[in-house]
Amino acid sequence: MVTLLVAEHRNGKLLDSTFEQVTAARKGQGPVHAVLLGQGIANLAPQLSAVGVQVHTVESPALQNETPGAYAKGIEGVAQQVGASVILFGHTTVGYDVAPRLAARHGWALATNVVRLEFAGGHVQAHRAAYGGRVHAEVELQGSPVLLTLQPGAFPAARDARPGGSVSAASVQVSDADTRQKVTGFVQPEATGVDIAQADVVIAVGRGLKDKENVKIADELAKALGGVVAGSRPIVDAGWLPRDRQVGVSGKTVKAKLYIALGISGQVQHISGMKGCEHIVAVNKDPNAPIFKVAHYGVTGDLFKFVPAFLKELQG
Ligand SMILES: Cc1cc2nc3c(=O)[nH]c(=O)nc-3n(C[C@H](O)[C@H](O)[C@H](O)COP(=O)(O)OP(=O)(O)OC[C@H]3O[C@@H](n4cnc5c(N)ncnc54)[C@H](O)[C@@H]3O)c2cc1C
């Protein structure tokens, strides 16, 4: 099967999701092509051809930033040129912006948030995460080409050098007339200089904290243990912690040696970002809180009593 992946890049770097798509594409046993869209992106192409991918660049000022109309035009043009039977995207803002547009426009089958992929008997079978990851749906996609968006991290990134790669400019024209959107700027998330993904000790707080003022309890514990403070999504949404401190499916994945969850219920979207930690301690006053299913040590009780007592022990 001829597979075409849609390469993604930001700030002059190819994203990991692109190399994860390469791994998935190799399962097809056929030629692996990539479409690389943008402006001034020629220097990125060799990194992808080095892993055995036939890269087709589409350069235009209209592709300076991703917009669904311009990207769709470039992708469908290259898909036609290479005779793609499978088109892969990351399940990223680009993937869920552009893939449904192409599927609807051409009547192509689409599976989103794919975590597993098989090419069997000329068909593509995919497992896709549904209901926030609670279940996996198995789907078989009909027709050609079929489109898939791949969950970030579901496939290992392919970085090994392979022969067969090439770089060429695709004869596809994309102009401002192909898009009705204009990107006027980017809002960078507030950088706090703390990377929770790299921390050995993470003190994570949830809605059980009750008030923004109480974040200082977690700060004190983090200070005593040489760790950093992170939080569940509602805490970040409420502005009690910066966006880069969120743990979970729509935040960061942490791999700490010690993870202390204070007043976090442990919904599936949170668990997916911390279940790989070495030692998980949960403090929650509800004995049935799902967090206890993944915790190695559980404290059923009030965090406002536990933390001061624990700090006293540490300081003593
Ligand atoms: C598409 C999508 C993506 C999402 N992504 C994320 C994500 O990346 N990360 C994330 O965290 N969530 C995410 N969520 C939200 C997730 O579903 C939950 O709503 C959220 O994780 C709950 O946060 P919480 O545990 O802080 O709050 P709650 O569920 O309200 O839990 C608060 C807990 O505190 C306990 N508690 C209360 N008082 C005390 C006390 N004094 N002492 C001890 N315990 C106490 C309660 O028993 C309760 O278990 C996402 C949801 C959706 C739909």
C-alpha cells in the first residue's frame, strides 16, 4: 500500500508526531511518502528522507502557517500524484483540522485518535480510542485513500536511517485563494522554567484544594521534597497554576519517581498522564476515588490534615 504522511513542524523543527507516523506507515510494507508543507522548509526534508521517506515539498507564502484550506489543497494534490491509498496525520491541531475536511470533501473514510494499526488483506484496520480513552473501537476502513489521525505517543518515533528516501518539489500550487483564514499571531503558553515532565518528584493538586490560596500547601511540600507542583486540568483552567503544569491527556505526561496526588479524583484523562510514575501516593477523603486504583500508597483522609502532619515528620 502506498502511504502518505503529513509532516508537521514548528519553529523550524519536525515534530515527534511526524516520526511516529513513519513507524505506522512502515507497517503498510509499501512505499512511504511524506508531504511537507510550509515556507522555507527545504532544510527539514533531509531529516525525513534519511529515515527512508520520499518527501514531497510544497512551498508557498500561503503555507507559512497552517490553515485547513491551504493544507487540504497541498495534501490532496500530493496524494493524487503519488497514488496514496492511506493518508496519515498526527491527532494534533493540524490532523483534526484538515483530515475531516478532506474526508467530507471526497467521501474518504476517516478514523481519528488511532492507537493501533494493521494492514491486512488490502484493508486498513485501526483501533481508535473513544470516550476519553475508556474503550477502544476496532474499525475497518473501506475505499481508497483512507485517512487516519494517530494519537501522539501511540507509535514509537522512527529515527533509524533507512535507504530509499528522496526529496522533490511537488508540482502542486497553493495560493491565498485556497484559504479563507489568516493566522494573525500565536499566543505562546506562559513559560515558567519548570518542566514537570522531567521532574523526579511531582506534587499534584486537584479540586480538593478548594482555593487558589491553598496552592502554597503544595509549594511547601514540594520545597521539602525537592519537587515541583503540578495540577489536574480544573486547577489549570481556573488559573491556579500555569498551563505547562497540567498533567494528563491534554497536558503533560510525567514519569516521576514520586508522584503525590492531593485531592485529585483520578479520572481517566488525568491517569493517562501519570500512571507511569514509579511511586504514586494518593491523598483523598473519598475511599472510592479512582486514583486509589493506580496508587501504590493511599491515604484516605483530609489533605489539609495530612500535609501539615507529613511536613512535620519530614522536618523532624
Ligand atoms: C477531553 C478532555 C480532556 C481532559 N484532559 C484532562 C487532563 O489532561 N488532565 C486532567 O487532570 N483532567 C483532564 N480532563 C478533566 C477530567 O475529566 C476531570 O474532570 C479532572 O481530572 C478532575 O480533576 P480533579 O480530580 O482535580 O477534580 P475532581 O474530580 O472534582 O476531584 C476532586 C477530588 O478531591 C477530593 N477531595 C475533596 N476535598 C478533599 C480534601 N479536603 N482532602 C482530600 N481530598 C479531597 C474529592 O474526594 C475528589 O475525589 C479532561 C476532560 C476532557 C473531557
